[in-house]
Amino acid sequence: MTRQLPLPLPSRTSLGRGDFFVSAANAEALAALDGWRDWPDARLALVGPEGAGKSHLVAVWAQETGARVLAWEALDTAAIAGEIGESRPIALEDADRLAGDAEGERALFHLLNLCREARRPLLLTARRAPAHWPATLPDLASRLQAMSVARLAPPDDALLAAVLVKLFADRQIRVGPELVTWLARRIDRSFAAAQAAVAALDAVALAEKRPVTRALAARVLQTNGQESA
């Protein structure tokens, strides 16, 4: 018998403010974004590990301020000139990836200067604080050193459980609170681990045409080496 290939339903990530779970790990960062009118020099760096919720917070901020969200790969002088011609705030995601690249650093320096001259609020996201980026352009490095930072901390128990619930919901998978609690205690305390666990469970459940259960989760985590000691 030919084995039928799994047909996954599309994953729809919810990025509204109501979908952002607030805990001690992210409350200060959320408050910093809410206070965007008071940012020193009208700029802020939102810093946290992969999957910490930076893009979600950027989406919330953009919805509430009308900000234009830019990807670091698309940042160049022409794009900056076009964006500055508008009047709304700007968010640049993964800005730290530009550091160490001569052209990228020049574009980022240009963006910082133009936003300052135009008094345009600018939000940068990154994995590390700007002061620790490997910037080689001296004038850019000095501006990064002085930039205010809002940090997203590693998830606490409540936040990790909430993230798991959201990841399952984005994939249209129904799970009970007992499974979420069990899973949260057995994976590494990181958003990346939560994403990997949910993706693996979804793939196996689809392939085997069975619901996501504790037994399935135990087998998948053991097979993939994801279970934390």
C-alpha cells in the first residue's frame, strides 16, 4: 500500500497585542515600547534571543504607531530615502546582522542620521545590545554605544507554557493544559526549543495521522534528543 503523504494545514501566526502573553520576562520591554514618545533621541533597541517575541512586539508596535517595518536584508540608501520621505516611525528587524559588513554599516548609519534629523522614532531589533555589535565604522559604533536598550529575558515557566499554547494554536493543534505543562518541564528553557518541539510533534502527528498526546510527545522528544535532563 502506498503511504499517503501528510498534508499540513497552514500555520497562521497571530501577532496582535491580545496574542502577546505578558510576564516578568517581557513586561519591561513592552512598557518601553508603549513609551516610545519618550525614547532618548527617538530610538530604541529591542534585544532578545531568537524566538523571544521581538517580531511579535514589532508587529504590535507597528499596528499602534503606524510604523513601517523593514527587513535588514533590504536596507540600502535608496530604500532609506524612500522611507524617510514618509512621516511614520520605522522599525528595522535583525539590525545587528548589518554590523561587520561595510555596506550594511553605512546604510544603518545613514538611517540613524536621517531618522534623527527628521525626528522619526526608530526601533531596532537584535540578538545582542548594540554596544556589543562588531561595528567597524567608528561613527556608527559611537551611536550604537549610546543607544537605549529594552531586553526580552529568557522565558519563565508561565511564559514558556503560554508560548507553547500559542505555537500549537498557530498550527491549529488542540492540546490540553496537562500536556503543555508536561512539555514545558522537559524541553530546554528557550523559545527555540519550544518551536522545535512543536514543529517536530506536528510533523510526526501528521505523518502518523494521530493526535498529539503525551505518549507521542515523549517518543518524539526522546527520538530528537530535545528532552532536557
